[in-house]
Amino acid sequence: MTAYLFYASELYSFSILRPLQSAIFERGDDAAWFFETPEKLASFLRDDEKWVKTVNEVKTFNPCAVFSAQNIIPDFFPGVKVQVFHGFPAFKRTNKKPEKDGDFRIRGFFDLYCTQGPLRTSIYMNLSAKYGFFEVVETGWPKMDPLFKNYPEPLNNNDRPNVLFTSTFTRRLSAAPILFETISRLSENGKWNWLINFHPKMDKAIVAKYRSIQNQNLSLSRRTISSRC
């Protein structure tokens, strides 16, 4: 049995890395989680998920690979270090050359980058040729996998359509402040079930505004509430 480790420091790591965990389990292999901030993340573990709590436990578990959806990973952990990206390339920090964006900063932590599409792949392939110490494979983005599966349970016990509204915290790209009044108004008419899900780093004031309009038609995800309470 081969062991794999998931290194997580943000709540979004679960939705990105769990599809990989499912594939690992289906192969008959083993997987475990290590949390940078266990007080924030450990309560989200499922009953069938394993938690290694210390560096010594990680070394005993001895993973062949460590997956991270963040930009860093402990270089002293055993195994190949793999970055699985936590979003699509939006070039948040520059509107000029994509390769100048922070998404493509080589920090020296990873042996393998798993890219989700051609744009990011092409730039990382060039960087791989330049630096020579990591490889790049275009794998797609596992967080999208559940969108192509049928969910066994509805969001609510009614026949209304479900509306999922998500937003990043980056001010230049965030729709949350702009759409607040519109979403508040639409949530009152009872035509839809609204679920609001924000990036863990969303401004606390914005989260508080949306929390204030929760009603029988609109609710915040557990992740959003937990990350900014």
C-alpha cells in the first residue's frame, strides 16, 4: 500500500484535494492530512479521513508524495512535493505579461506542478526549462470534478432552483461588494435557494454584511462562517 499526504493551510484545500483522495482510496492506497492550522481545519475532517498531527507522525507515515494547494510546503517532509493549484490563472497582480504574475513565482518548494490548463502549463514548462529542478504535468483541476457528478441530496427540501454565489477576496476581481444589494433583494422573493461561499481571506466586513441578510432562502456556507467568525 502506497501512502500519500495532503498538506493544508486553508479551508479550500479540502475541496481541491479530496477528489485526489477518492482516487487514492479507489486504488487501495492510503492518504492522510497534515494541517498548518489545526484549530481552523481539523473539525472539517470526515470520519473516514486520517489526521497526522506532528512532524514525527508524518515521517512515520512516510508518504511517497505530498500534495499542497498552497504556495509552500515543508521541504523536510518525506516524498515528492506536488503543487495542485488553488484557482484558475486570473493574473490578479498584473495585466501585462502573465509570467510576471505572482502565480508563476518559483519558490523552490516543489518537485512537480500539476497544472489545470494550457495557459498555465506553457508558462511553467518554460520555467521548468529555465530552472531545471521541477517537472510540469497538465492534469486538469480536481476541484471541478464534483461539478460533473450527480449529488444524491438537494441543497434544500424544496423544488426551487439552487444558486451558488462565490467570490474571491481580491478587491479588483471581487463581485461581492457590487452585488450585495441585488442578492439581498432577490433572496427575499423566495424563487431560489441561495448559498453564499467566500474565499477564506474575504474582508470580514463583507462577510458580516452577507451574514446579516441570511433568511430561509439564503445561507452562508459553513466554510465562510467558520473562516471569518
